[in-house]
Amino acid sequence: AVLCDRFDVKGKSLFYAGDQKGNLYVLGERGDLIDQIKCRDGPIFAIQDIESRKVWVYSDKGKSVVILQNNKLSIQANQNSKFSMGLDGTVYNSRKKGEFPLEAVKADVPVRVYGTPRIMMEEVNDNEYVDITGYSTDSERFRRDLVEDKKAQPTLEVVGRGQASIRTIDVGAPVKQVLNMMVKNTKDRRDAVYVLTCDDKITRFKASELIDENIENDSLTRQLVYENDDDEAENEDLGDIESFTARPDDKDANTVNVLFIMRDSDEMFIAKDNLDN
């Protein structure tokens, strides 16, 4: 997992990176290593900046609160997962009930995970923007026993404040990652929620529609942004997209660049999404 600190100061930008062994690194603007620390026991799948020089670092079984002070990283707190999922796809508001832990991660942060069966949506400032949290798992057992054995549910569950149900959408395959663009930053804000499914399809929904329980699922705007169009692709080739992010195009305000990486590849791929479609 990687993160460019959004609270940075010009000339003092910070870049965080987490590896498969649970190590967190922080680098300066010129790529110089400032410090590193062992903060998780397993692979780090997401890093979220909370405030200047303070990040949450996520792994399969919880998160660490890490601060940078006087160019030294230190762990302020460790927190275990509060949610879990059962083999039948049921999401529990307790870590102890399900077989797989679920981490609650803000959906404006790119994550490298195997599944995100639920999102929570909360409107802010009279629906000026929407705060979305994804409930994600990086469990190898989830990937092996449910996704690869085709037992994972092909749905995305949408809940609101207090985990109150809003809707459950059939998206054709298990959901891998969700990314929200209806964010606080007005420059980046777009009425778009991108959903990556395990069959390597990226679909765009509208945040304003997903959160509105008066809109039926059949009436939701649903735009396919990317799919693997190789007719000769084998089943084992699916799930090759490891992670993705999205950024507004610098030249066209109605275009979003959806960038993704593939398994066993060092290239970055881009899909252009015209929001007028």
C-alpha cells in the first residue's frame, strides 16, 4: 500500500509505503528515506492519512495508529477489527462471529484487498458530499474458499448511519474494491462511486442515487467503465486487477481517469470514463 500525504506542506511532502511484512516506510519529497517501523504482523493493504504526520495503517486483523514526530515513526495505538463476515456472506458487527475479519476503511483511499462486501454511506452538509466507508478483507482464506470456489456473494450491500440497510445490489460477481469520488475536496469531487468486481470489471454508480433509498435498484445509473474483453481469457485470468484509483482529468472536468494495476505486471493501466455517458 502507498499514500501521498494530503496534509503535506510544499517542500516538505511525505510519501508512505507499506510492505507485505507489515513494515511502514516514510519518505521525503526527494525520495529520501526518513524512517521505517514494523507496525503490523501481516501485509499492509491500506494507509489513510488522518491529520498532518498521522496515519492509520491497515492489515488483515486490525489497524495501527502511527505518528511521525521529529522524523521518527512511532505507534500510538493498535486496534483490532470490529466487523467480520461469515461463510454465507453475512456481515456481523462483531469480530468474533464471522470467519473473516472486515476492516472499516474510508473509500476515498485505494486499497489492495480481496473483498469489500459492504459499504456505509453518510451524507455530509445536506448531501454536499458523501462519506463512504468500505468493509474490506485481505484474508487469503476468503479469496481461496469463497472467491475462487465461486461461493462468494455477487452483491454489494449498502448501509447508512448505524448500519441501517439501504439496499443490496447484484453486481454479477463478488466486490473487490470500492472507490468514492463524492468527497469533501471540491476540486476532486464527482458524483461517482467506482466498484471493482472479481471478474475484472469496473462499474460506476452515482453516490447521490446509491444513498437514496427511494430509488429502486433497477433505476440506478450503472456505467461499465472497464472489462476484460479478451474472449480467450481463462477463468484463472480473472481477478488480475489488484487495485485501482481514480482522478479527475486535468483537461476535461467531465472525464475521470481510472488507473489500475494488474497482478504480475509493473505497468499502470488507464481507462477513460466520460461522466456524460
